[in-house]
Amino acid sequence: MPVKILMSWEPQNRRWWKVVFGKRYVVSCRQLKKLGYLDIVSPDTKEHSRDAANRWLLDQLRGGQPSHKPTRFDDIILEMEKRKAWLASITSARKMLTFSSQRWSSFV
């Protein structure tokens, strides 16, 4: 079954565009990745970004509301990211303390 493409592809700029009621909607593959519609490791091609561009356009036509529906794991992922950042800060502080104590013991 053929896939429906809602937007037009500009290969030289690697971006999608569509004019709806006189308003031009333009989004590049880089923007789709930054907004989370497209996987970061995906190549910037028409075939890989088609579905993401369609979702982005539909979200824009709805009033800019993202189509991502919260799941029960979103809070858990957010908490794990906070803990990871905290652990990284503690690790760097521990390295600095170890280095400074080694320098201080050489003076004593």
C-alpha cells in the first residue's frame, strides 16, 4: 500500500515544506531531530524523515500541540536522568577532592 506524503521534499536543503491556507510550513531534518520527531542517528533523507515530517505538520495544524502522549515511564526516565546528572557531579567533585588532598599532602 502506498504511503501518504503530506509535504513536499527539497533535496538540496534536506527539508520539507507545505503551504496551507497561505501559510508556509517548513521543517528540516535537523529540526525534526532536535524536536524529537526523528531519531538522532537517522540519516537526513526523504525516506527516513517522511513520517516524522507528517507528524510534525499535523501537530502544527492542530495548534502546535505535540502528539507525544505521556506514558507511565516518563516520570521514571526523568528521575533517572536527574540521578545520572547528580552522580556525574559527585564523581567530578570527588576527583577534585582527591587531587587537592594529594597536592596538600606533598606540602606537609
